Amino acid sequence: TNIGSILASVNPYKPIPGLYSVDAIDLYRQHRLGELPPHIFATANECYCCLWKRHDSQCVLISGESGAGKTESTKLLLKFLSAMSQTSLGAPVCEKSTRVEEAILES
């Protein structure tokens, strides 16, 4: 659920097909925060918009207990931001990731 610009999420401890797909990235990049159901991609899109359209610095705090999914959430946020960066350069969202994206996600 969203609490303002805060996303409170629960680790389902199982894969949910399509939840973090390229189609989900494309859907959430086209909408503002609150227009679609709560999702980490909605939060990432808000950060991206604030960074590039308003030129505001951004910080994302990902918090939780051990096993809560902090590392996975960070990877998903970076996946979305990387896809948005590629799209802004004219590449389609579904295009294969760049070496820079791979290096960031592997770290």
C-alpha cells in the first residue's frame, strides 16, 4: 500500500508471474504515483520524474528486517531506473540491458 510517497510492501516469499515484467515497467512509466495500484515501479517512476523533470535530487530508503526483500527491492528499483534511462535515449524498454545496467544489478 502507499502512504503518501511511502510504499509499504510485504515479501510474498514466492514468485508472482508478471509482477516485475517489462510490461509492468512500461505500464508504470506511463502513470503518476497513485494512478495505479501500489508498486515499487510507481515509486521508482516518481523518483525518476523528480530527478529529470524537476531537477530535484532523490534518495530512496529501503528498510526492513532480515529476509524482508530489501536487496530484491533495490534490484527492482535499479531495473526500472535503468529501463527508463534506456527509453529516454530512444531505446525500447524491452531492449536487452546495457553493460552498465548489468554491472549495477550484479553489485
